[in-house]
Amino acid sequence: MSFKIAIIGAGSVGFTKKLFTDLLCVPEFRDIEVALTDISQHNLDMINAILEKIVEANGFPVKVTADTNRRRALEGAKYIISCVRVGGLEAYADDIRIPLKYGIDQCVGDTICAGGILYGQRNIPVILDFCKDIREVAAPGAKFLNYANPMAMNTWAAIEYGKVDTVGLCHGVQHGAEQIAEILGAKSVSELDYICSGINHQTWFIDLRLNGRKIGKEELVAAFEAHPVFSQQEKLRIDVLKRFGVYSTESNGHLSEYLPWYRKRPEEIARWIDMSDWIHGETGGYLRHSTETRNWFETEFPQFLASAAKPIDPAKRSNEHASHILEALETGRVYRGHFNVKNNGVISNLPADAIIESPGFVDRFGINMVSGITLPEACAATCIASINVQRMSVHAAVSGDIDLLKLAVLHDPLVGAVATPEEVWQMVDEMVVAQARWLPQYADAVPAAKERLAKSSVKTRDWAGAARRNVRSIEELRAEKSALKKAV
């Protein structure tokens, strides 16, 4: 088969490498063209060198191109994959730093909460530019696969305003299933069958079967509490499982910032998180992790390049959805996964316009969602709170309505549990001013926001958060990796 795939934001080097090697695990895909595009020539050069090394080592006739001209990269593409982070780590640092001044302690801040909402404001205008290019220069009927967060907001904007065939993809469901298989003593995750449904990062395992045997709440709670690692790392998720009756796919840290109950008092946060790794609830944990990963990759690039010169092993193909979806669409080999699409009645007790994440099957006819799912009431209520925030955020991002943006942030569950309306209004002004270069839709609102900030009497504080770790140096990372190797 010969067709073109374009990857936007290909400078996300590690993730792009994974997607590329996954694609080449499909025998029919070894004659495709992969067009890489990114605004960073430096990052583009690095990933291009790595992928060329993979192609050379495996002797495949795959064509790889790299171009900072996005429109040129998209010309004739049948599939477009996005993994962009608009504003990079500089803007992301503000997503964490500024809300902390108002008492809002986030672990990740890329889905909802103050950071995720502003991240969406930066991404959505760019996503709509992608969609315009896709409509105009990509292959007719091209499919847009969005991996970028905030997943629901980006996908919502691309479908409602971009008018492009779009699916959002995430790996949270797979990771949650791997945990459950482990605590239940399964030899492989393939022994576990499940229906997982909700919205991105708030999906719920509403039916679990191990080798055909139904797994109930009590057995699941007992298995998690008996596990020597997860019992400590997933305290918040286990508490939600006990109260809701179903397990959430999302990590302890992520879930903690989508709910109004666990991070609203600094003295309470330590009860629910674990500091063994960023994902379990550390303040600004993903920002630290991303910063360290970038620094490590820049320093150790020669080693990464050398490691690319190895044969591809199809047995090590990852569980990222993209390659499996394209394989199903192109070959007809059916693939079952969990996809982010517009609801339209698939989940009976969530709004029709919401972007849901739910099971579907892919074949040559497309992505076919399983309909008739009803969430437990508590799960639906939690999802709807986030959906309402997402809807207002998307509409604000498209219209440039700063008042609607403030209302979206005000209605965020964690923000509303911590901050007053006056604090929210000032915080949003501060974030919009700080990130103005990435928020063209708010250009007319920035001068007035600056004036309000100059006159404001709302007090803030200099606070690093309840559970902050410093970014580790390259030397510290090397020492830690060396110690881990010796331990093994």
C-alpha cells in the first residue's frame, strides 16, 4: 500500500518515533510516505535523523520528509496525526505557576482546571488552522487523528468548527486495564474484557470480566488494597472506586485535579497523593517530567540516534491506537479500541454534543461506535461537570470572548472549590496577559485586562504548591538511572 501520513508537531521526538515504528510493524505499510512537520527546525532535524536511521536499518522503502511548511507537508495526506503543544514548556509553566498564586494546585493541568482551559485557548486556533489546510490541500476525505491535549476540547473544535473527520486518541484506558489485569493476577491483559466509557481522562470501567467471570466492586477494591505498589500510588483512585463503585482510567494525579474534593486544601493533598513518581499527584509533576525529558533528550541525542539503528520487532508494537486504526481502515482487519468522538446518543446520559471516549470497532467502513451505553449516575454527574466547562471553553476559544472564558474557569470543579469569583476573574486576566502571544483571539481584550490588573486589590501569594519537586539536573538523572540499573 502507498499513501501519505502527515504528523504535525513531529518534534515530540519520542512519541513520533513510537508512532512511526508502530506503523512499520504493519507489513502493508512499508511503502508509505510519512511527512513530518513542526515549527522547530531543530526538533524536526532530530526526529528526521532518527526515522531515517530506522528506515535505513530495516531496509524499508518508506519515504520520510521533514518540512517546517505545514501546508506543504499536508498536501495529499490521507491521514493527519497531531501531537502539538502550542506555547511549549514556556506557556505550560504559566499554566501551573499562575494558578498557584490563587491557591489552585494542579498535578498536570492539561485537560480542564485553569491550566487545561488556557492550554485549550492556545491550541484551538491552531487546530482550526490545521483543519483549514486539511480541507484545502489534504486528500479528499482525509482523517484527522488528534493526540494533543486537551483532548476533548481540541477534538470538539475540530469537529464542530473545523469540519474535518476527526477522532481523538489517548492511552489512558489501556493503562488502566493493565493495572486491573495485574492486581487480579492475570497472565496477560488479553484475559481481561471490559467496557470503559465516559469522557477523556474520566472514563470508567463499567463492566469487567476476567476470563469471562464478572468482577465486582468488592473484589476490585480488595485486590487494589492488597497490591504493594498500587495501594500506595492510587489512594485517591481507590477512594473514588469505593464511593462510585467503578474504577477510573485516569492516573491518581490527573483524577485529583478533575474533582473538587481532594486538592482544595493544601494540608489534605498529601493524604491522597504519592511522590514516588510525578503521575501520582505531585504539584506541577508533568511540567517537571517534561522539562527533564527535554533536557535529557537534548543531551543524550547521540545515544538515541544510535539506538534507532535496530531491526523493528512487530511483537513490541505499542498499544497506541493510531497504527491499529489505520491498519483496520486499510486492510479490513477489525480493531476494537476506545475513541474520542461526538456523542450523538452513544452514551445515553451524557449530552449529545459532548466529546465522549467509549468503545468502538474499526474496519474498512470506518470507526463504528458501540451505542446504548448508560453510565452510573455519579460517573455521569462528574463527566457532565467537565463537559459544561469544555463546551464554554471551546466556544470562548473560537469567539475570543474573555467573559465566557472566565465563566468556564469559574465553573471548573477544582477552581470553584478553591477560588472566589474575584480571584478567578483576576487569574484569567493574568494568564491571558502572560500568554498573549499565543492567544490571537484575545488581542482586543489584553489592554483592558492589563488595566484591570494594574488596579486590582485581589491578594495573591508566592506558593510553589503542596507537593513540589525541583527539576533534576542531567547529572542527577544519570546517577538515578545508574542506580536503577545496578539495582536490577
